[in-house]
Amino acid sequence: MDCSRKTAYFALKRIWENDAYSQMALDLEIKKYKPENPAFVRELVLGTLTWQRRLDYYLRQLVKKGYRKLPLSVLILLRTGAYEILMMESIPDYAAVNESVQLADHFAHRHVSFVNGVLRNLSRKKEILRSPEIESDSVIRLCESYSYEEETVRHWIQEYGETRTESVLASLNKRRPLYITVNTLKVSPKRFQEEMEHGSFAAEPSEFSPFSFRVK
């Protein structure tokens, strides 16, 4: 069983069961299980939380009845598996399915076949399932596409109009760039940039400070 995915599972369980703050839950579970790839854990947890509504939109098409009544353990496995399949291009679908099934064998043993079947179906049918972008109702379309609550979207459309609201939602869901500030007691900004360019990353001077860089 993959330790990073197990850590993500327990972080989401803590968040949804106890209404815990995501960053605090992540820090606690990463400290407890010490996964080899904490960055992957954070991506999986925060990505699943950010896109939960969109993930559920696809999963409900494959679980015809009783999706909301599924045990939390099963919902976590379906949502994280769906996030890997739909949103993480670096993860092969078969790996996302297999790792989710292994977790199910430990945390949702009675539903192993169910988790396996739903995620395999999602992998096979993801290109032909109904997309939220084609919903005719503008509120529903924006809610499901960008994973925001209906009350929020409806209010913003009334205040700003549909076009501007969609632009704001898209912007809020974008990944933020990574900036690094140089400790000039250790290295000069010029030397830092040179070392970065000779390594596995490239960095360009930021527009905010002569001592910070945006990592490409």
C-alpha cells in the first residue's frame, strides 16, 4: 500500500469527519506517516478538495443510485482516484485504479469490487461521459465546471454577470506560481540563478523583489 496515498486518505478523513482545517490535517498526517512524497500528498488532498464538486459530477454518472449515501471511506477513495484519473496527467490511469483498490482492501474491504469497477469505468469512459461544460443552466454549468457552491455562483452572476463570474472562477482555480526568496547571507541572487539553471529547475527574476525568483 502506497504510503503517500494512505496519508492523503487519512488527511481527507480528518477534514471531512471533523471539519478540520486542510493544512493542519495535512501537517498532522504527514508528520505521523512520513510519506516519501509529501508534495504528492498535498497535491492529492488539496486538489481533491478544490475539485470535489466536479469529481462528484462524473462519479454520479457511474453510480446511478445512492452515491451520497456511500460510506465516507468509499467516497474518499473514489474522489482521490477520480482526481488522479481526470486531473493528474502524470499518473497513469492503471496506477490510480490499482492503488485505490489496495487502499480499499484495507479501509473499505466490503467495497473493493465496487471501487475497482467505478474507477475502471471512469478510466474507460472519461472521454464520453457528460461534461459539466454543456449544462444549459448557467449556474449549474459554472458550479459543476469550477466546483463552487450554487449560492456563491448565483450571487456573483447577479452582481457581476455570467462572463465576469466565469473569468473569476477560472482564475481562482489556477495553480499559483512558485516563488523563492534568496537568503543573501548564503548566496547572491546571480549565483543562485546560475545554480538553478544548471540543476533541474529554471528560475527567472520576479517582478516583486530583486531577491526573489519565479520557478519555472
